[in-house]
Amino acid sequence: MYDVKLPDALALEDARLQRSFAYVDGKWCAAASGDVVDVTDPATGRVIGEVASLSATESAGAVDAAQAAFDGWAGRLPQERSAILRRWFDLMIQHHEDLARLMVAEQGKPLSEARGEIDYAASFVEFYAEEAKRPNIEGVTSHLPDAEVELWLEPVGVVALITPWNFPAAMLTRKAAAALAAGCTVVAHPSHETPFSALALAELAERAGLPAGVFNVVTGRASTVVPPWTDDSRVRALSFTGSTEVGRLLYRASADTIKRLVMELGGHAPVIVFKGADLDKAVAETIKAKFATTGQDCLGANRIYVERAIYAEFSARFTEAVKALTIGPGAQDCDLGPLMNEAAIAKQEAHVADALAKGAKLVAGGKRHALGPLFYEPTVLTDVPDDAAIMSEETFGPVAPLTPFDTEAEVVARANAGEYGLVAYVHSHDPRRIYRVSRALQFGMVAVNRTKVTGAPIPFGGVKQSGLGREGARRGMEQFMEIKYVCRDWA
């Protein structure tokens, strides 16, 4: 049963975390057809295992299981759901290193980043274990004589979760822990490129005591697995993290069944550095914003605007810092790892070539790395014009475009241009400017003089075509709950 073969350097202490089957209705199951999907290590191209590729009928069966389990799970005391989630969190912490090494093997990110993601993923389970105890009835002052008015928060039902390859653990727990805390049951589809992290979490959820059918992980191809969920009216909500293009498809596919949608879609984050900012800090934080997860992050800096008075100095310092970054397989814990697939590499090459053709200057990197076909050198482009593709399209890789600006109004207008509005980064020590710019930027999140802003207690999400709804915080749990209004007369 435990047939995933990991490289010796990443061998797990607990072999049962190496799952190759889907998890449906409390059972580990292969596809009836015997179909599988190979999983490869992006650093080496080596196949490290396979997972079951379930059919549309089998995917629909997961909804059957979740629907059958719903009443029992929703009817449990909130404290009981909380205790199970808490045990899940404890098991994630207990197996922290195994989970991180498994992620390195399938996703390629540096080991320290994988460890950080497991911490991040576990924090959502811990947070919602506490929130599970607090979906209280809310009393409302009655507008009618002799009537009592209450608002009840109730779980929506079965929810479908579709998670990406770049954060295979955290994106699952951020969604699933909130839904489970609310009393919903879950059908989840991890990316076929990184399914092992999700299956390991399912193994730990089972050990924590989640009943059969409450949490189902359906592996295989999204084009096969997901349509039965968008078509099924029993699936009351769908949460997706991924590209805006796929988000549009899911939006259309869910229209006939009027699902509640929670979507964290594309990002095209600007970094704005004003004169007077701490340049050392601005450079260091922009490096983090651009090159974390080798640039494969929806929060990744994609456009770096620097006020002209400090542009030359910032560019020189930034380029020097980029040239010092190390690159290698995730197990070696360098600064950057491989990209996920050939399409990602092709996008880097296309964006660099387009920018150079339109007048940008290449000052660092700019080509594939000798380590292997999915490694790309950390790259800096300067004087990038606004009509370059990289200034309006997600690059999702380690290419940093720099461009100067002259006025506050100009840079805000340039930053707000386009369809994305997830996060923006601002560096300034002028409190009035910080306030004005933070208010003017059309983004769901604004980070000032820092990069890290996310966490379980904050509502994560974007505006415009960067998404719908919020994940994390109490609002993330409320996405999976309905408000029932009860007006009661005792006469």
C-alpha cells in the first residue's frame, strides 16, 4: 500500500505518511480503472511516486460520502469538532519534519521554506480549532412588538476545495480547517503535481478522529475530478486558489447550481519605494517579496517602482543582493529551488525576451541555470517599460522588473492599472504618504515597510479579478456558514 519511493535523503520517519491512494469515505482507494498520475521531483525530473487518478464517477462518490456524513458532523457539539481539529494540529506538529521533506520532494521549494509552510498550515488548524467553539447565536433588538429576533449561523453543507501546487499544505488547511470548524464536510482536490502533502494531511486527519466521509481527498486530473462537483447542487460552496483564468471557468461552471464561491486568484503585486525609505530594509524586503518560493507565489512582487531620486542606488544594491542568492535542489536549502514545470520556465524566457525587445536592460541572470532544465537564474531587468508583458502578466518566477517613477499620483495610477488587486508593498517613512497611498491603492492587502503580512488571524484576499471572499480569520469560517433569521412570537 505504501508504494511511494522518495529519495533516500528525504526518507520519512513515518512511512504511513507516504500515501498513493485517494481518501474517500474513510477509505484509501485506488481508481477502479487502475489509472495513476506520476509525481516528479522538479529538481531532478525523477518520478518519486504515483497517485490514484479517480474517474468522474468516483469523484461524484466522494460527494455522496460527504453528504451522508454532513448531518452527523454538523450536529456535533462545537467543542467536539474543536477537539478533533486540535488533535489534527498536534499531529501536524509531531510530524512537522516529515511533512516538510515530503513537500520538498514533490514541490521543490527549499527545505526551510517547506518547514515554514508547515508551520503556516498548522496555524490555520490551531486557529479554527478555537473558532469552532464560537459560532454563537446573535441576538438582535426586535423591530416588532412582542417578537424575539435571533440570527443563527449554520454550516452551508458539502464544500469543494481545489488547491494549487505552490502551497500544497497551507492552501488546504486554510480552507479545510475553516469549513470543518463551521460544521461542513469536505471534498478536496489537490493539484496532480503535488498530491502527497494533501494525502499526508488526510492520514493525520484520520488519526485525529475525523469521521469517515467528513474529509475526502480526491486525486487525479482536475478536468475529470472537478466537473461533477460544479454540477452537483449538493455542493453548496466551492473554494479555489489558482489562476484568474481557471477561476473564470469555475465561476461559469458553478452558475447553474448558484454556489457560494471563495476564490483567491491571480496577483500582480507592485512594490513602491519612495525616497526617504530605509534603502537597506527596502532592498531586503523586496528580495523576500520577489524570490520567496522561487517567485512562484501569488503574493510575489511583480513590478518594482522606485522613485527616480533613489532609483540608481536602489537598483545597484538590489542587483548585488540578487547576484548573491544561491540556487539548488530544495533538499540543499538554497535560497531558490527549481520551477514547477516547463511551462513556468517558458514564461520566464518569454517575459525576459519581450522586456528586452521593448528597451529594458538585463543586469543579472536571464537564462536557465546549468543545474537542470527547471532551474532559472534569479534575474533583474531595469528600465522596464509599462507596455512590457511582465508589467501586466503574472510571471510566477524569479524575474524582477525595476522601473523609475517621478510622482506619487503617477505611481499609484500605474500600480492600480490592470485587473489584479491582491497585495501591494509600500516603503516610506512619511506617515501622511503612507496613509494616502494605502488608501489609494486598489488592493485587498497593503504591506508597509515589510513583506510578511499573512497569518491565520487575518482575512486574506484580493479585489478586482484577484478573487472573491476572504480566507483566514473569523471571516474565513463565515464563508462556509449561512445566516438564518428567526423571528419568534411566544403568544
